Amino acid sequence: MPWDEPALLDAHYAEHHGTGLDLAILARTAHIQLRTSLRGVRRGKASLSDTDHRLPGCSRVD
């Protein structure tokens, strides 16, 4: 996301704040989370831990 976009989104939210917008944001968030979690289950993907991303031979985070 470009650096100025979060500020523009915040300004839009402040100008158009209302219950309908809040409900739309919550619905979209729930939809994305549900879609993401179902996609992972269908494909059998396991979640990765921090240790899965370490280089061979690294046993701790500095």
C-alpha cells in the first residue's frame, strides 16, 4: 500500500463515518478471513512457524 493511501482511507472514514460503513467493513473483514481460512483447509496447507523460515544451522533469533 502506498504511503499516502492509509491517510486517505482514514480521512474518507472520518468523513463518511456511520453504522452502515462500520457494518460493511466488518462484513468484508469476516468474508476475507473466512475465505482465507477455508482456502488453507481445502488445499491442506499447514501454517508455518518462525523456525520454518530460518536458514539451516540457525537455532535462535538474534
